Amino acid sequence: MAGVLLHFDDEQALAAKVAAAAGFDSEPVARHRFPDGELKLRLPAALPPRVALLRSLDRPNEKLVELLLAARTARILGARRLTLIAPYLGYMRQDIAFAPGEAVSQRIIGDFLASLFDAVISVDPHLHRVHRLSDAVPASQAVALSAAPLLAGLIAHRRSGALLLGPDGEAEQWVAAAARGCGLAYGVCSKLRHGDREVDIRLPDLEFGGRQVVLIDDVASSGQTLAVAAKKLRAAGARSVDVAVTHALFAGDALQIVLEAGVGEVWSTDCIAHPTNSVSVAPLLGQALGGVL
């Protein structure tokens, strides 16, 4: 046994696949909620020196408390090398104070995670003004993986000859990587954001008439950016518009908003469990876990 991968009940399926890929055993963390909302966790009574904990940090607030309790307890129970696998890493968007008095959550949460874990593994972390995961999460090892090649393979199979399009400049790194992976053409829109749910999109100077277009991004949250882009592509004559994202947050009615905007299919990875999951990051995560010192 190389080690133990701990997981919570809602991520059992992904954990089993990651553990198998890394040669780890997989063990659940039992969770009890008291009437006042406090949590009690129970880990295996004894742990080997090498332990990993899988927790995707969508809806992160309560999960951060889980990580605190689980990581500190794992150390007491024998863990000497502790790795966090967070396929989706929350609180990364606020990397500077945009107004006086704002908390820079990326640095605060990054420091918190680095204080608990020796290594952190994530997939397509939402980094803009910093270029390395280690700049946001200063753990001994910080490993940022990309799902772009996985999504590229899926797109090449489903939409041969498609035009790949990033809905804004921040998505260029993912759409460019996907395009390289499957040999397709790509472009990038420009975006002006007016609020959490108000955006304006300008399409690039490309010919969309009769084209199959796939919008690619790291995260789909409110769905507004994708929806506005899809409407403009349909108006520009695109034959079809589909969406491929790493992290399917789709808060509230976001998925319905995207589909009503003219999107045909939505494909996502299983970094976050969602009905749109179409490709698994488990082999990618398992290989990375096996390489963590």
C-alpha cells in the first residue's frame, strides 16, 4: 500500500478511481452534524505515514472547517506526509483588494491550506494575476493540473472540425491548450463585466456562419458569460454552440440559462459532481498523487 486516500461520502466515486490510479487504499471520513450545526468527524483509528484527503472546494465555507478538523486529526493518528487533492479550489478569484478594506481571500485561504497540508493538488485553479499555484498556496508542493487535453479529446470526438472559443481573455490559456491538443482553430472573446450577473461580450473578428462552435472555460458559475456569448454566436450564424468546462459550478438556475441561450450540449469534468460530467480527471489526479514526494 502506497498510502491512504481519505474522502467524504459525497465524493466516494471519484475517490475510489483516484485511489486505484495511485495505488492507495480508500477510506471514508464519517461525518455527524449536531443539532446546532457543528460537525463531528471520525477518521480511521490509525493512519500510515502517507495520507491524502480528497475534497473539492465548491460551496467551500463548511468544507474548510472539515479540512481543518480532518487534517489536524490525521496528524494525530499517524500521518507524516499529508496531501490535499482539491480538484476545484475555491476562493481563488479575489487575488487583490479591488477596494479599500477588502479581504484578499486567495492569500488568506492559500496560507490556511498550506498550514494544514504538505502538498496541494488542484485542476485548472482560477489564477489570474499570479502565474503559479505555489504563489497562491505556499505549501511545500503545489501541483496545478490542466483538464484542457481531456476536454480537447472529447471535443475532437463529438465535434470534429469545431471552432473553439474562449468567452473572455481569462479563458485564453484553456482554449489555447485545448486547441493545441486537438488541432482545432480557436479565438477569444472580450468581456466587460458590470456585476456578478451582468456582462457584455464582443466576439472576435472571425467567420461564424455555419460553424460548429464550442465555448471553453475553466469555471461555469452564474452562466451569464456563456449565455451572452452563445446568443451572440447564434445571431452571427453559428450552426451549433456547445460548452466545455472544467468546473461545473452552475449555481442556481445557471445551467438552464445557458441552455435557453441556444447551447446544445454542456460537457464538464468530474472535478465537481454534476449531471453534465462527461470526462474523468481521476487518472490525472492519481498520477499526480503518485508523484508527490
